[in-house]
Amino acid sequence: MQNESNKKREQFARDGFYIFENILDSPILDRLRRCTDDVLARQAPAHFEQHRTTGSMVLIDWAMAHQHPVMAELIAHPNALAALQQLGFDDPKFGHGRIISKPPHSPPLFWHEDGRFWDDPVSYTTQPIQCFLMYYLTDTTPQNGCLRVIPGSHLKRHALHDKIAPGHTDELRTFANPDDPGFSRADDEIDVPVKAGDLVMGYGSLLHASHANQTDQRRTVLTMWYYPDFVALPERTQATVALAEANTGDAVSASADIQALMEPLRIAYAGEAEPIAIQWTPSEELK
């Protein structure tokens, strides 16, 4: 078992992502679909106009998890924690998440990486600071907007690093310029189609995008951001993460069971180390 875990960790570190199958069962998937459909129905039209390429970008914070128990159950799902443990992460912490739902006949998502700790030397190693855990609520294909990634781009500089805009610009979000390099195809990209209930785990610094949704059905993913090895990070990194993630939330509306479920995943740093400035663009150290 230990040898198998080592192989998974090695693949994760090499490729920048790993797929765990059948993490969520049908009952919780159905509850998540109902919950996200309800949350999306309450968003203003302007929200969707501002996020044409993602479809939506609704924040999943601790307050939402306290309000919607199914979100708390997802954040602390035992199968997800077991998957993290298989990669050697025994004490992960949760930051925040997003409901990202591509409507029918919507454009592709631009190439980007979500690393925001590029002034931290740890970002240039195989020790992850921040990872995404993606749960698609429908089966995905290139036709309905499945994930695309460039394996290894979390550790090795790619031509796109010097072509794409830093951050999620308004022009990219609204698909103002379809000819932008962010919407290009890369020779070494691969598609990552998955089944509903599978888990795609990846480094935050991995270059990724998605195909356009050419179907008549919504394609929703819940992207949850964890700090899988928080307790093993250097103190300055812990201080930076704690400052970046204000995951206090209003626990008044949450049951004692929900609070107990989520409390072990709370980010906490009580030291005096100086935080490192947030930096969204990799330096020349990424070679």
C-alpha cells in the first residue's frame, strides 16, 4: 500500500495532477446539483455577463458551508480526505472554493494557472502550497467543456507562461478577443474527461483551461482550494497563507455537527513570521 501511495505521489508531483475515480456517490451528487442550481438561480444577470468563459464564479466560503450543509460535507468528505492521504497529505486545510458552471453553448476557458505565491521559494519545488480539488457534477467530454491541462507546467516554464495575461482579466473573462493567446491550442496539452463524482486534484500552479461547452446542457464543476501540506510548510509560507485565506465564516447559523466537521480543516497560524507578498506571476526561477 505504501509503495502504491508513493507511485501516486510521484505521478502527482511529475504531472501536476491526479484523478481519483468514484469519490462522490449519487446521493451527494444529487444534493450538490440541487444546491448549486439554487445558488446559481439567485445570481444577477451581470454575474454571468462578467464571467462568460467560466460561466460563473460563485464563492464557496466558510459562511456558505455553514449555510449549506452539503457544502460542508463535501469539504470534509472522508473519501476526499482519504485521497489526499494517499498522496501523503494527512492534515490538509481548506481555503475556499468556487461554483464554476458553463452554460450551454459558451466559449472555452482561457489558459491560466492559479499560483499566487510565486515570490515564495516553495512554489518552485514539488511541495505543494495550494491544490485544487475539482468535482464535476456531470460527465465531461471535449464537447461539453472538459478540463485541459499541460502536464508538468507547474514545475517547468512553458511558452504560454510568457504569452498569457497574468490573472483573470476582464477581456479574458468576457471572451472579448477570441484570438487572445489564452484561447490558443498547445501541442502538449491533454484533455481530462471524467465521470461525475470523480476527483481531479492538481497543483494550483498547473496551466489549465477548458473546452467550450457546445451542448444544450449546463456543465458545473466545484473547484475547492486546499492547502494539503500546510503544517509542513515553512513558517513564512504558513503566515502568507493564513493572511490570504480569511476563512473565519459566520458559524452562528451552523449546527454543532457541521462546525465539528469543518474545524479540523481550518487554517490557523499563531506565529510571528512575516508574510510573503502575494505574487501571481512566476519569476525566471521557473525554467
